[in-house]
Amino acid sequence: MVEDIRYLLALYSKLFVTCSPPITVALFIGMTQGYTAEERWETARKGLKIAAGILLTVLICGNQIFEIVGVATDGLRIAGGLILPRLS
């Protein structure tokens, strides 16, 4: 059980580092500075739909996409381990 919690915390921290919500919010506010509140909500909804679509596509077809492109899963894991910080 403790190992599962550590694993989930490691995954969450890597996702947080990759997505960086504070920077994303600052960029969103800067890019939509002249928008009305309704336009901002519509832009945010559209962005969430696109992001969810990309995540679902990679979840469902990720291995096939990597095979077509010629990227080995082990190589991707090694690169991710070098780029993202690890919890110990």
C-alpha cells in the first residue's frame, strides 16, 4: 500500500512539473487579456477539450503511434527519467 502511494505521488509530481499550472495560468491570462469573461471561458473549454482529446488518443493509440514513428518505449522511459525529477 505504501509503495502504491509513493508511486502515485511520483506520477503526480512528474505530471505537475511537466504541465506547470502556475506558468500555464499566467500564459492564459496574458494571451486572453483583451477577451471578455465569456470569451475566456469558451477558450478554456476549447483548450480542455483539445487536451483531453490528445491525452485519450495517446492513451488508446500511443504504442501504435510510437511504433509507426520508430520510437522505442524503453528509450522514451530513459529520456523521461533524465528530463523529469525523480522522488526517492
